Amino acid sequence: MKKSIKWLWRIFICGVLGIALLLLLINMGVFGYMPNLDELENPKSNLASEVYSSEGAIIGKYYLEYREQCDFKDISPNVINALVSTEDERFYEHSGIDATAIGRAISGVLTFHSKGGASTISQQAAKAILGQGSKNIFTRLIEKLKEQIISVKLERNLTKNEILTLYLNTVSFSDNAFGIKAASKTYFNKLPIDLKVDEAAVLVGMLKGTSLYNPRTHPVRSKERRNTVLGKMVDNGKLSLSEAEQLKLKPIELEFRRVEMNEDLPAPYFRQVVEQDAKEWAKKKGLNIYKDGLKIYTTIDTTMQRYAEEAMESQAPFLSRGRGTWRWARRNDHFESIVKQIPRYKELKEEGKSHEDIMLELKKPVKMKMFTWNNTQREKDTTLSPLDSIKIMRAYVQTGFMVMDPASGEIKAWVGGINHKYFKYDHCNVNTKRQVGSTMKPLLYCLAVDNGYSPCMSIPCNGVYFSGKLYNAGSEGFGALPMRNALAYSVNNATLYILQQVGIPAFVDFSKKCGITSQLNAYPSIALGALEISLIEMMQSYTMFPNYGINTKPIMITRIEDRNGNLLEQFVPERKEVINEQTAYKMIRMMQGTTSFGTGKNLKPRFGIKGEVAGKTGTTNDEADAWFIGYTPQLLAGCWVGCEDRFMGLGLGQGATAAMPIFGSFFKRLQADENNKYNTVQDFEEPLSMEGTDICDVVDKTTSIRRKNFRSVRRAPKEKDPTLEAPAIETPDIIEHGGGEDAPMIPSQDDGAEEQHY
């Protein structure tokens, strides 16, 4: 008997020592990472990668979860009362582990009658911090022990209010909302301090199953759970029975909106692109931008970004004028394809509803917030059907505007749309391609000048034959013009004549050398910009002008560091010589004609821009796209304006009217800023190799030789080439749309007419 007792004591002591050793090993991190106290108080915040501007200011973070921190004083007592009543009635009595709750849970298991869980709020906070919840019984046992260890640490080092705050900042809700602040803003569009009793009960009720009790997707189930929480509050003396009964009858009144923590920070469209580039880079390095706390330094200048956004918004009355929603009646198939992509349609489809039933559901008016130009908040409350809201939102005129340093390639401002909160589609992105119109012409003229053609040589403005077929884009009334005037006035037939001289294949090849990566079809229409290219590609192609022949690829990231500030990689721009400095200078002077007497002649006097400016306007058929790309000796900027759906059309006029004012407004603001290094008023310098030489003179023998070689190149199209057998669009379309960007135009007119493309 004595021997048995000794063995029992030995087993007991060994068991106690074994458990103590197990707890020690768990605490030491042998069974998985255990955070220290600082990490417990600030969970996961050190893992988000930070994005910096060129001045070193934080302009955003990349993270997997939308989480916002708040203090205890910023949380409504309604939330605290609902949480404690529902999740941990003895929260203020225990020290992290509730023995009564554990006994109740064990009793429930043994009697097969569950009486609730045993986890305290402290343990649930630990679970949320660790991100645990394994389904494996043995792994979950270790996790439970880890949670208990951490909960005891929390109780020893934090006050009860601090633990509650930590838990509410850490716990996850549905719709990618993490923490009580994110949840209250997502579901009720208010701060936690402003939550009413029933609203707090809805959010606390979600904690039992965030997807199961999501009030947006499961309103009936969520209401039942809310009422259960209200009942718990009555049981714990936090709410009167009569008040609870009244609240239980109320419907759940959501004001749902998906919120992002970075939404109000600078350059949201720019940060989207940087995120994708950084993610690809990190993947190659075995890193993760959402977990490894990288420091990503970008080229964006926050002051210039603000000027760019203000310049875009200065055109708000003009941009808001676009076409009416009546145009959708003729494009019903296109409209339905858009509707099928919205989240609400997909949710209803998953519920098994037919397309017809879904469309009927989406015709019902609901309360919503919509974008508006009419107030500083850029949004308004309204009641509208989802289908009507889509028609209205898609009819807004959009814009893409970029500013870069052509020498360094650094992008200084990036405005991808009129409002990132309501319009996520980025119109500066390399994957966003639109017809570029006459902004393509400088590349063609440059190719001709680089091969010996004089800017002052006379260019006929009659129709041109390609492969035996006449192409006539109008403007015969000009007769003949100097090449520099033809570019300034954007005369289409003159451009086609130059294309005929240099050859289509040669122009396609040259365009690719300039940085155009989009597909280029070898048709005559390429010279008039009837092809889709992104704004950022066009910006790269124009860098060779202010850079005196050097083409620079735009860059957005200058360097990336690890969380400790150690340099991981430095990024430098790709630069290559495409043309010589003499050709570049001639093109600068030719493109100054646009802003001096051509299609953009109102730019400098209207906005009071000092110093020299060169550029090119562009417009496409039906005013679907309006462009202006211009530059000073220091900066290059490009602007596109149009609707997301091309058939809408602008109804706003040519590029000089719709796009150029954004360029002008930006530079007006920049030149007024004495503290910005790019505000210096400068003129384009004449290269030393051209001193004393007129831009129309042949500089030396190498130019003539180059021209002779070029002539042999442009004879290549006479060989059989299947891409030249048919024009891009039939000739009658060209004849129907006469003239050029300014046709009919004479130098004394205030504004040029549209150029028409095919």
C-alpha cells in the first residue's frame, strides 16, 4: 500500500514537473514563436511594409488586413458592456484564466451538453494576436497552452481596460475589417465611440462567427444573434428588459462601405502600381511586402502630387459635363457585362438566383453614397437603384495625368483618376491603353528629321497613296506647309505624306526603340495615332526630346530596405541614346510651334507660364480621347481625358480644350512655389554642335549620308509584306473626317478645330 502511494506521488510530481517543463519550453518558443510584451501591445504593426515619398515621408503601408487602432476612451461603453456580458461575464474577477468557466466546459463535454466555452477575453486576445485556430487536436492543445501563458502575461502587465482595447483592436470581422474601429466604419460608417447599443450588439455578435453572422450577407441570422447579445446584457444588468425588447424589434440599419486605411494618403493610384512592382521584386528575393516590414522609397514628390491633383480638380466643372446616361440604351450588352462584375451581382448569383431575378433586385432603390463634384467631400447621400448608379458613375469623365523628371526617369506626380475611393481604375497604368491621336505625330516627324529631313522643307497636304490605295484625311486647302508648321497645326495629310516617305516598317521599328511596347500594327493609320498605347509609354517616348536624344524609362522606386534599414536594392533608370542631340533640339523647336502658334497656343498666356514649353495635343474620333503631352527643360508631363467607355465620347472639344488645361494649371502652381527645385524658369539650351546653325540647315555630311541610307530603308515596303495589304480603316472614313487637329484652321484663329483619326 505504501509502495503504491509512493508511485502515485512520483507520477503526480513527474506530471507536475512535466507540465511545468512543457510550459517553460512553450514560453521559450520551442513549440512556435512567442511574442514579447512590446509585440503583444502592438500586434503585427511592425510587419507592414512602409512606402515613402522622395522627401522621406510615409505615404502608405502594404498589409494583409485593414486594421485601425483606437484607445479605450474612443470605444463606446455599449461595446464594452456587450462584449463582457457575452464573452466573459467574470472578466473583472479572474486573472486571465477562469477556473469556473473551465469546469463548466469540462462538465458540458462529459454530459454532452455544451454550456459555453472556457476562453476568457484575455485568452481570446492571445489567440487573435497569435493567429491560431488549428483543427488538429494535438496542435490545438499546444495552442491553448500558449494562449493561457500569454493571457497571464497580459493580466500581469496590462490593466483590464488595456486588455479590452487590445482585444478589440486585434479581433477580426468580415469584409477584411480587423479591429473594432475598422468594423464600425465598415458596417455603420461611424467611429466606435458613436456606436449605439443595438449596433454594438451586432458587432459583438459577429465574434461568434464573423461570416456566419455578417449583417450584410446574412441579415436574418445577424439579427437573431444581436438579440441574443441584448439578452446577455439584460442578464448582466447592463440593459433594462424593456429597452432590450424595444431594440430587438428594430431592423439592422447598415451603412456599409468598404474602407481602406491608406485611402486618405497621397498618390493612391501610384501606390497601387508600386505595390505590384514591389511584390514582384520581393517574390524573386523570397520576401513578402505584406509581412516582412520592408521600407520602400519611391520617386513621388508629395507637393507636386498635390499640385497635380489640384490641377485635375480645377477642371471639375468641365470634366463633369460628359455625355448623358442615355447612351447606355444603345449598349445594353456592354452594360450587362459590367453589372455582372460588381460584388452584389456575384453574391446574388452564389445564392442561386437567376440573371433575370438579380437584375430585378438591382433595380430596387437603396440608400447609398455616390461621388459628386459638388462638395469638398466629393460624395453625397442619395437613394438610387444599383443599376442607375452604375450608369451615372460610368458616365463621369476620367483623366490620367503624370509628371516626371525626364533626365532621372523619376515619376514626381501620378493622378490615375478623378477619385480613387469611387474609381479604382488607373488611367496612367501601362495596362490601360487608349488611342493616342496626334500625340503620335512627333515620333514620326522625329524619325524624318533624324534622317535628314529639314523642319522647314515644304510638305504637300494632298491625299497619299499606300499600296495603290488613296488615303485622304482632308486639309488639301493648305496646299503645302513647312514641316514644322504641319506639326504645329497637326495636319493629317502632311503627316501621311511623311509616313509615305519614311516607310511604315521603319516607323514601327523606331517607335519600339522609343519605348512603345504596345502592339503596333503596320497600317497607315499608325501615323495619326489610331492605335492604343498607355500614357506611361508615351511619356517614355517623349523623354528623348528634353533629354537631347536620351530615352529614359520611368521609374517609381529608388530603393528598398529591410525593416532595420539595411539596403536590399538600389534602382537606377534605364537610359539609351535614340537620336542625336541635333535632332532632339530641332524637334524641341518644332514642338514649341504647338504652344506658340499651333493647336496649344493658348497654353502660356492663359496660365501665365514662364519660360519655354513644347508639346503636342491630340484628339481621337468622336472625342473619345483628349491628350496633351508637353515639357519644359526640367519636367515632362502628360494628360489624357476621356470616359471609361469609349462610346460615351467627351463632347468637350479637342485635346487643347479638355487635357491641356490640366497641364497648364499644374505648371502655374509649380512655378508659384519658390521652394520647389523644379520651379526654375529656364529656356532650352542650344547644343554646342549647333551653335550658329539654323535648325533648317543641313549640319554636316553625316546627315546626308544618313539620309541616303534611310532612303534605302523606306523602299522596303515595296517588298511583299502582308501587313500592308489592307488599310486599318476604309478610305471613305478618312474622307468623311476632313482636315487635321486644326482643320479648317488659319493662324489667326483662337482655337483649332479637331483632328480626325481613322
